[in-house]
Amino acid sequence: MIQSFLGLFVPLLIIMDPVGNLPLFLAMTQELERAVQVRVAALACSIAGIILLVFGLFGEAILSFLHISLPAFQLAGGFIFFIYALQMFQLISPNLKSSPEEEAESLRKTHIALVPLATPLLAGPGAITLVLMWQQDTSRHLPLWLLACAVLTACTSVFAVFALAPWVRQALGVTGIGVVTRLTGLLLAVIAMQFVIDGLTRVLR
């Protein structure tokens, strides 16, 4: 049970990348009071959690309606995760998550907790794909309540980093944030390859 929980929680937290997204969060909330920053972080993480839980609950119906098999989703998910890993290494542009126009507009608006923080930054294609994949893979024996716990724990962890943003940035510095981001990118690349291997194994059986 613990292994199943960690198998979803760890890659989900890596994909949500709270440390790597910290500079963007600070840039979007720098003009807000400290209490308002914490409320924005709480709202963004709550909305992201709701989005992921909705896909966790109804993902099977969605995939069944679209006639999408698990191996196809594993292969697509592996490629998506690998792209995220390349973003963490800064080998490709990070604007696949949100465009410069979206980010610029969000800096001037009050709904930044929803767009782009909650989605697509936290509950983006990678996180949604991961939740759908785990929900579909019966071999992992992950009940819905455990999936919900993993999602909520990941969102709570992201909130903790965002709520403590000034201290985290001061403790890690720009170099520290870059190192953590690249290490998590390496882990995500390995996870991506494992998903591709699992998908190919199912196809070739």
C-alpha cells in the first residue's frame, strides 16, 4: 500500500515541480501582501487538487468513451514526462505549459490562482496524464481513496513550498533552486522511460 502511494505521490510531486515553479509564483504575487500570497497559493493548490481528483474519478469513463487503451496512454505519458524533464534541464522552452501571453495577462489580473497557477502549471497535461494512467492500471491495485490521498498530499506539499516561498528562495538561492530542479528532472526522465518500457511491454505481449 505504501509503495503504491509513493509510486503516485513522488512522480506527481516531481511533475508539479513546486521548487522549479517558485520563481514564477513569486513574480506573479510580488505586489500582493504576504497574507494574500498565502491565500493565492492555497486557492491554486485546492483547484489543482480538484482538477486532478475529477480526472481520477472519471478518467476511466473518459478513456472508455474515447476508446483509448492503457498502453497507448503509457507511451504518450512517457513522452510527455520526458518533455517535462527536458524543460527542467532547460534544454527546451518551458512555455509548453503556458505561453508568455498567458503569463503576462495573469500578472495583471486577479485570477492568477486559477490560470496559470492551478492549471496548466500544477494540474497540467503531465499531472493529469499521470493520474489517469494510475487510475487505469489495475496491476497497481491503487484504490480511489489512496489515489485521492496521494493527490491531496502532493497539493499540500506544493502549498507548503509556495506559502514559505520567501524563506525557501532565501535558503536555496538561485543556484540551489536550479540544482533541485535539474535533479528532479533527472528522476522524471527515468520515470518517463519506465512508462515507455511498460507500454511497449504490454503492446508486445
